[in-house]
Amino acid sequence: MNLKEEKYTKYALVREMMETPEIIRSFDPGVAAKFVETVKSRKGLFLTGEGSSRIFPARRAISASLKKEFVLPVITEGCTQAMEYNLKDYVVFAASNSGQTKEVIRLVNALKRNNHDAIFGLTANKNTKLEELARVTHILSCGKENAVAATKSVVEQGLFYDSLLRILRGEKMEGLKEASEKTEQVLTTKTDKGIIERIQKADIIYFAGRDNGVAAELALKTNEITRKKSAFLEGTFALHGIEEVMDKNEVLIWIDPFSVDQDKFHECLVKGVGMEIIAISSEKTMFPTIIIPDGGQYAEYVQLAAGWNILVETGISLGIDLDKPVRARKIGNEFIQE
């Protein structure tokens, strides 16, 4: 996609996706510094929110944290289930792009009734209910999104958690310029028409990959952008029973495939089911592969952007209005003041 052709520029979704490289480039790693002392004073970090405000930012933060020496537990859960948990020893970050998500506000109110005093907000809008209730709320610099499907805010939320955990570890957050350039590259790379046609014709689009937020977030975006059914098959889930009901008219998009499992995926899904597997990877695989730059420590952001590109091309090829889903809303479940 690009910002030169009218078929792309007419959509707020595309324009907001294309703002993402500059958001990465200009991100200030020091924005999370003021929260660090409070995080250090507790025994864990709990990241919550609904939909896109949690799927990529929180899961990426957890995955990145587990690859390094242990500092403190970082966990996530949806807000309603979190109301059943004892979070008194955790610093809670509640993310909501709108600042008005009902489940988020309900959880924050419940925690405050139990005298929890380490609740922080993360939102893209000022003067919201979340900002009113949270101890401190960080307002993202990306600005308001007009498209229903969240994009640029998801990336900045991820960067915020990334910066918070790096400061806790005494690490510098470097390489953002290069990450920005690679993100822009994958957003503007033309995808093979044959791959788009295959995805366009699929009855269901599965996503497989690590539980780091990328594949799960793309599965959600598939619903919003292409109006097709999708599912996230974490790790090697696709090999453990679901192949019984898969069909040759479906397709699986595998993000950064595990090299040790490619033969088995081919045997069970390509040969056994008759479906096609499409890989997104910085290396060649045994499947049709969309080659992307190696994003290094920011690989997940580059992979996510590559997936966006594919979904936009698919949605446009299907003649879909990318900005106006029939049922999905910008604020999935909005808090209304009684």
C-alpha cells in the first residue's frame, strides 16, 4: 500500500497505518520513567485492557520479558476475568485507546474500592473517564484514530511497555530509526497477487505463530478489515486436533515459522488437509513466503506491519470499505455515565 494512489489514501485506516513508522522513529523512551519507582515497589506488573489495547502490547511485553533475566512477573488478562484475581501486589496498567472502555472502567473502579493505589492508565485521548480514575494516565502521542480498526495506537502502546521494562532493567532503547525504516518498507512492499488471491478466496484465515501478540492481533484485524472469519493457532496448536476440521478452502498464515516444525505442518496441513500455508518471515521457508527484513529486537512490530499490508490488499481486492465495518465499533463496549 502507499499514500500516492487514491484506492489507499481514501481510507483513514491506511493513512493511520502509514503514520506508524514516524511514531516509532519519534518515540521517546523516557516517557515511562515516572512509573518505574512504583513498579519496583510491587511484586509484579499486570497489563490489561480489551481487544487490540491488550493483545499486541501486553503479549509482546510478556514475550520480550521472558527472553531476558527475570526481574519481576509480567502477566495479562482481560478486565472482567481480572476482577476475580487478587492484584494487590501488582502495579496495574489499564490500556484503552478511547479511555472509555466499559470493562476497563469497571475493573479500575473495583480495584479502587479495594484500596488499590497503583493503577495507571494508557490511552490515546485526553480528559477521559480512565484518566479521571487512574492514579496517573499516560496519553499517547499518536493522536486519535478515525478508523475502527486500531493500528498506530497499538504500536505505541507496545513501545510504551517496552520502554518501561527496559528502564527497569537499566537498558537503553536504541535502534528505533532502523525499526521505523523497516516498518515503512514492509508497509509499502507490493505483495504477490497470487498470494492475495489465495487469501481472498479462503473461507477461513488462520494465523499461527508465537504467543507474542502478532498473530493474535492479525487474526482480529482480519475480521475488521477483510470481514472474513479467522482464528489464532498459538505455537503448534494447528498440529494438535484442529486439523480434523480444517478444509482445503482455508488458508494458514504462519508468522516467523519455527524451523523445527515446518516439515510436520507441511505433512499435516498441506498434504493431509490440502490447504495452503503462507509464511511471513525474514528467511525462506518451505512454503510460499513473504520475505521481510529481520527486525531484531523490534521484529514483532515489523511482522505486524507486514500483516497489515496483506490484510489491506485483501480487503481492497474484495471491495470492502476498510473504515466502516457493519457491526464492529471503535469503542467495543463503551462506558456510559449513569
